[in-house]
Amino acid sequence: MVEYLMQLNLIWLGMAASLAAGMATGVGSIPIFFTRNIARRHLDYLLGFAAGVMLAATSFSLIVPAIEKGGGGLQGATMALIGILCGGAFVDFVDKFFPDTNLISNAVNGKYYDENQVRCRLPFNPSLSPGLRKVWLFVIAITIHNFPEGMAVGVGFGDGDVINGLSLAIGIGLQNLPEGLAVALPLVREKYSALTAFLVALATGLVEPIGGLIGIGLVHIATPLLPFALAFAAGAMLFVISHEIIPESQNHDGHSKLATHALLIGFVVMMFLDNTLG
């Protein structure tokens, strides 16, 4: 299977993998066709598992290759250190446009953003109600957060390492499942049809192949940038995991320990797959 994939055009393969990961947002929103009441504990378990998967994929598919391809030793570690910090700083800068980044809790609890904090930063149609403006701001925030995830998948395929790219696509796809549900729930509560909410959730993930194309393109154009690009993507992923996914799975009484168990399971499953498939 891997040998067959390695014979394919890496640009198209990276695009397809990032597209599949992005489409997971649509898959995650499917439960709204059957119910609007989603148990919080189910999201916590899924988030914990997804965080573990993404941590393993980031460690073994981004950070370790970044150090190796950067020359190993002090040189490789220094390159990885700089790239990780730059990637985290980039996502932190993007988050400043969205003061409340607890995205999934806000959606499940029916809260979004303090509109007064962000009205001056993003334009809205004045004919929309305040509630709808907040919902659409939330959708925009999710969409922007998906871009660096797609870029990470593209970078993972950038040097021809299909296993790295696939591992990242799997991890990010799992993380996108609860995000898709988080996008669809508030839209349904604002009286949008389930089909419209599903299509919007799906659309938020379709920026990922754009990021994937940019990531794989940059690596192909400037191969020496590969170690930094891998580490940059790792920093972006670590920021998202630490700032959003893990806290989201730990904020609810009675669920935090099970969410931690799910994280451990996700990590070892992804570690096993990442190392045995290679």
C-alpha cells in the first residue's frame, strides 16, 4: 500500500490527504441530522483521543524528522527549537483576532464571542441579528484555525515521506470531527436547516487543502526550508493542542480523568501506527 502511494504525484497526494482531513469536519457534523442534544462527555472523550493522536503525530511525524533533516545534534535541535517557537507564535498572533478561543465549549454551551471585543476587527452585515453575527464569527474562527492544519499535512508530504503525511492527516482528521459538530450545533440552534449547517461545517474544513498545497509547494520550491517548515508546523499544532483541545476535554467534572485515558490511548495508537507502518 505504502509502496503504491509513493509512486503517486506527491502534490496531488498531499492535496487529497489534506482534503480528506478537512472533510472530517463535515463527517463530525452528521449527528445534527438525528439530534441537537449531544452529550458533553462524548465530545470530551473524542477530544482527549484526538489530542493524543495529534501529539504523537506531531512528535514522530514533524519534530523528529525536523531534527534529523536539520542535521541532527545541536544544529538540528536548534533549527527545530526556532521553528516550533515561530509556529506557536504565528497561531498565537492569529488567535489575537478572536479573544475567546474556547471554541467547542462555546458552541456546546450556546456561547460564542463578546461581539464588542471584535466588531472593529471583522466586518459584518448590519442586517444580521447579534446572535447570527456571533455564530458566523465563530464559523470564521474555525475556518482560520483549519488553515495551518492543512499546511502541516502538506509539509509532511513535502520531502516524499508518505508515512509522515498520512499520520498527520489521520490525526488532524480525528481532531476535526468534534470541530465540525461545534460549527453545526450553533447554526441549527439559530434555525438553520440541518443540511445548511452540515454544508457550512464541511466548508470550514475545505481551507485545509489550500494550506496543504501551500505547505507542499513551499517545501518543493525551497528544499532547505524543510526542517524549519516541519518544526513550524509542529509549533502550530502544539499550540492548538495545548491551548484548545486538551483544556476543552478537561473542563468538566467527572470527565477529565477519562479524557486523559483517551489521550493516552490516542497517543499510543498513533505512535504504534506511525512506527509500524514505516
